[in-house]
Amino acid sequence: MSDTDEERQERIRVRAYFLWQEAGSPEGGAEWFWERARALEEAEAGVDAAEDASFPASDPPSRTPVVGPERPVGKSKT
């Protein structure tokens, strides 16, 4: 499904606003927040497209982060 340009611009606008708020609402820097939001949106869209293309519908991609073992490998429980 393809997003319209207006939907994409709205997502970028909202994301830029939240980035600006998280930064403490500084004066100026609107272009920086917009570009950061745009880059995040593009990266996220690229990841979603790659995941959607590489997994069959019966095996959706996991968005759960991978974590290491609870204890170091080779160490025995005592």
C-alpha cells in the first residue's frame, strides 16, 4: 500500500514536533528537526519495505529486539 505525499508529510511534521519537544523546545533549528524526522521516516519506511518483502505472510517479521544470554557462555551456574 502506498502512502500519499500528504500523509508522509504529516508524519514527518508530527515526528519533527515531538523531536523538538524532546529537545526542550529550543528556539530555531526547525530545519534540523525536519531533516531528522524525514531521515527517520525514510529509514523506517525502508526497513518496513525490506521486511515485508522478505517474509511470507505466514511468517511475519519480529520487531522484538534480540538480547544476549542471561549468563556468559561457558560459565556454569553455581
